[in-house]
Amino acid sequence: MSRTAPLLRTLTVLLLIAVFGVTGGQHDAPASAAPRTATAAATAVTSTPTATTQPLRVMTWNICGEAGGATPLDAGYCPFRPYAALKADTIAKAAQRRDIDALLLQEICFDSPQGDSHLDLLKKALVGNEAPKSPLWEFAVAPMERPDGRTDCRGDLHGTLGIAVAVKGHITGTTITELAPRSSASSQSKMLCVRVDGWKSRVCGLHMPAGKADLSAEVSTVLGVVAGDTDLVVGGDFNSAYRGPATGDLKPLYDRFAECDAEVHTAGEAANEPTFYSSSATGSDGKVDTVTYTPIKLDYIFSTAGFANCDSWTQLADRADYATTLMPSGLSDHAPLYGGLAGADVPMLPGAMTTVPSADVPASTGCYGAPVGTLSTRTPKLQAYVGHTDPGTPVHGEFSIWNSSDQTRPQPIVMGEAGSASASVTGSGTVSVQVPTLEPGYRYGWRVRSSDATQNSAITSNCYFWVAADAN
């Protein structure tokens, strides 16, 4: 075993706990032992979204996967730079948590002969070991030359440097457009567009050149490529600091498209949040005395359809105080920006999953890799928060629960069958179902989706609990 393996596992756990409150996925059963809901779940989740049935959920993220600099005192420093598996696992967790349909990734390594590049590992992380955990993903890539003309990923990293677009669906067409040639001061910049079977929207990811005072030529190239598109989403690292929609290099894009974070979609959110934290450190001999961060918006998602929601996930951007710690607080110097395109009104992925009463010993929901607690009752309720993009539409939860210790045992609730549906709430709210009497001494898994009786949301990840051997 590599001596770096224990360190990588430790870093993975610490980062996931810090930004997700989780310790990893749930893998208590092999795919062949999936619960009875497996067939129905796979059908529901892998169905191809369209503009008339499911607005796309898109995330863009510059993962700074091939930046230079070993310490915060070095130019081009990037947190967790050597740890491709950690980066891939965190990207997958973020995509799964936000139920993302399209990932736009920059500064990523792909197609390693050893199979250990960011994208090689991301493919494995998105699929997972417990079926049906994720629908089929397909990937498109475009290489990008660094200022020195090389495209190979350096140091302990393997593969080719570039950008990637990953989608939940079948890619039917790909185009790659150079936005700016390589220079002595900047890497080559490209835009990568894909068409997906069943999707009306063409999806494009890009990385514009850093350090240019004027990006108007690159913006004109983007507009020329997408001139004939009536349904489009384009996002990425534009390397253009936000100065308002009426000014700056990106004004032609604002004039034609809606921008993801240009307005507040949900009470308590902010518009035009930062997506990049520029760091400046002082010190010597690798020891940092001070570090300061300047928040900037550099990442954008534009769409012809507009947006139902949008947020910059700032917790995933590194802002560690390196004067007091060596541990980065985030995966990249960029935060992921994610948003849901406006379109047909649909049920949303449920949240706030718990049992009633809650599990104890230890107190936990058992969700997203958290410790699995124990219930002292054999007749709990399963509870979740469901919602709909149309606040006037009734929505309910559809639950499933199975004996994960022994999946040959009868399944108490099968999703979509009698007893699985909760009462409805209008727009959003907390719903629950009563579980039939469970068997003591066994571990149970459960999950839920939202439904408006016509359309279903994606299905949540699994939650778990034990029923105490002496439970009543």
C-alpha cells in the first residue's frame, strides 16, 4: 500500500465532514442485494430529463486540479493539488447532493493511462458501489495547453489537462471551439458544447483566459458559436470580475441571456455571490505568517431559459488560516456555482430526512454516511421535507424502507405501492409515513422522492437505522 494512502483517507474524511457533514457513502449491500425498489428507482432516476418535464440542474466548478505551487506562499497554490481521488470524491458528493444533471469542470485532468486522473476517478465515484445510486453519466473533454505548450498533468497527477462536461444522459454531439490561443502568460482557452438525447438545451462549458484586460473577442466568439441556439446553457470560469450586468466584458452575454446568480431566488440568499477567493500570503521558508482572501465573482452560468434557483457553494472554496493550520478548508480556490433552469414546474429532491422518534446511541439520522443510530421503537415514522417549483402545486413524499441486514426479509414499504405515499402539502412542507411494525435487531435502509402525482423527483440517497433488539 502506498504510504500516502492513509493520509489521503484522513484528508478525505476531514474535508467531507467539514463541508458536507458526512464521512462517506453508504455501501452496506452489494448491487445484487439491492432492495425491491431497485428496478423502479433505476427507471425513475435514469429517465432522460427534457425541457418539458425536468428543468436541468447545472453546476460549474474550477477545481484547480493542475495549478502550480506547493504552499500558500507559492504562486498558483492550489489546495489538495496532489490528491486526485479526494477531488473526484468531493465533486461527486457535491453533484449527488444537489442532484446535478450537468457538470461543467475546469482545470481537470482526464484520460490517464493508469486510470487515476480526476475524471477517471470521478466516473467511478459518480456511479458508486450501491445500485441504483446514480443514473448513467457520459463525459466530453477538451485538452488545453499551458503557457509552456504542454497538456500533460504534472507531478503526482496523471492524464491530460483541460475542461470537461459531464451529463446524466447520452451525448449525441460535441463541438470544441478555441476562445483564445496559448500565450506566454496564459493557457489556451476553449469552449466545449454537447447535445444530449432528449434535452432541448445545448450545454456548453468554457474556461476563458486569465489575466487579459479585454475579453471582448472571446465573448464575441462565444456568441457566434451559440447564435443559432434557442435553448442553451453556458457556464464556466470566465475570468472576468463581476462589475454589474450593464458594464464589463460580459455585458453582451447579460444582454442576451439570464445569469444564474443575478437575482435572489430564495429568501435569505444573496445575489452575485463570490465564486473565487484570491489569496495573498506572507512568510518565509514555507511557514505562513499571514494570509488574506479577496472574494470575487469569476464563475457564471448563462441560460436562455432563466433560472428557478441559484447559489454559490462558498463552503467548498478554500479560506484556511494557514498561519494556524496546514489543512485547507475547501477543495479549490473556486466555489462551485449551481442553479436550476426555469421551465416546467417539477417536484424537488427531498431534504431534512429523519425518523420520528429520532435514532439515538448515537443520535443520528444515518444519512449521507453519518453514524447509524438505534431506535427503541418498532413503529417509527419516516419524515422528509418535500417541495415543488410551483408553490401552488400539491406535493407529497413517496417512501421506501427495507431490511438492509437481510434483504430476503419482507419489505415493509415499497416506493410507488400502497402505504408509500404521505399526505400532500401545498408547495412545500414536512411530510411523513407510518412504518409497519419492524423486526427487532435488524438494520433498515430507507429513501424518499417527491411527487405531484404526475411527475417524480430524483430519489434521495439512503438513510439507515438499527432497531434495538429489545425494542417495543
